[in-house]
Amino acid sequence: MTKPGKKRARAGSGAPGGTRHEEPGEGGADEAVAFIAEQTGALRKLAERHKLDVLHYLLGMTKLEADEHLRLRSKRKLS
């Protein structure tokens, strides 16, 4: 479920040997994590609205993990 005019980021599948081949316009890992954080936030609100407590909790943990990943990546890039 993407917004019109917005491309979805696709996570690259790791090739043997640890190298990743990404097509132009697919975005990198940071873009994928940002997309995951954004979407899990919306899904978490939906789960809360429908009183799906376990899903609400798990999606919250997923969002925290994605946000932490982005925070640590940006901190490393500043160094």
C-alpha cells in the first residue's frame, strides 16, 4: 500500500559472498528501513484502533528497531 507517485523501497536479496546488486531506483538499505518504520507506524495505529494488543506491541517493537537502525546509521555517517 503505497501512496500514488511514491515508489516502494525493495530490500535487496543478498548474493553469495555478501555483495548486493541493486537496480537503479530501488533504493538502499536505509531507504528500506525508513519505509518499514513509516509503514509499521501506520499499521500499529490500525492495530491499536481494533484492540489487537499483541500486534500493536509487536509492530511497536518493529518500529523501535527500525528507528534505532536509522539513528545508528546516521550517527556513523556523521563520524
